[in-house]
Amino acid sequence: MTRQPVSRRTLLCAALATVVMPRPANSQQGRDPANQEPTDMRIRMTFDGRTMTATLHDNPSARDFFPMLPLDLKIEDYAHNEKIAYLPRKLTGEGSGPFGNEQPYDLCYFMPWGNLAMFYADYRHPGLIRLGRFDGGQEALHGRGAFPLHIERI
């Protein structure tokens, strides 16, 4: 049995395949992508004469969101368990990853649409990054309707 010599084309294709194979980003290696440690980044959301406060988590998306404030947006109902508001630009998805223990009053970012998702009932959905948790006034999320929303740093 004789072996055929390996062509340059085969070697080039093999080398190219090793370069373009997907690998985890450096920022994700050795890190919890869904860091849920609270920070000193606190926000106030006001709509329909009501005020809610939230503490942001220590992750790249929350750190990208905080400097955008203050913002004037529109909050509206979506589905049966959340309110949403569209941001003026998408946040970084760096360091994102699945997280467990979803619970009402999480403040999340939905990467595909570029919107905030404020949950007031149980949820589970791929594509979310948890930005933080509401720590006051979250009952306001239960009211129905669309309203102007003001978000600012505390």
C-alpha cells in the first residue's frame, strides 16, 4: 500500500481550520459569566408617578449600561410576566452566559432585541443577561400600560 503525499492545499486547509475554530473569548475564561455580585451601581426608575430602585450586578453588560444614564425611555407590557424598554443602543454581550435561579424582580437585558426586561413573575428565556435586582418599589411593575420611563443613577 503506497501513501499519497499530502498536498499543499490540504495542509493550508488544515492550518486555516485550526485558526478559525471557535474558542471562548479571553474574558470568559476562568470567570463566572453571570456574575450576580451586587455593586455600588444603583439606579432609580420612575414611571406613572411610581419609583423603583435596583442594584446592578458586577458584569460587563451592567457596567456598559450604567454610564448611559440618565435615560428617558418608554416602558410597556410584554407577555404576561414582564415590562420592557428599548435602549438607544445595544449593550455588550461580553461575558454573557446562562444563569440559573431566575426569579421575579430581576432586571435583565435581552441581547437579540436590545431591550431591558423587568420581570414581575416567573420566567426562563435564553438570550438574557441579568443586570441586577429590584430592591424597592417593584410593585409598580404589576400595573398595566405604557408610560414614559426615566432611569437615573442614585
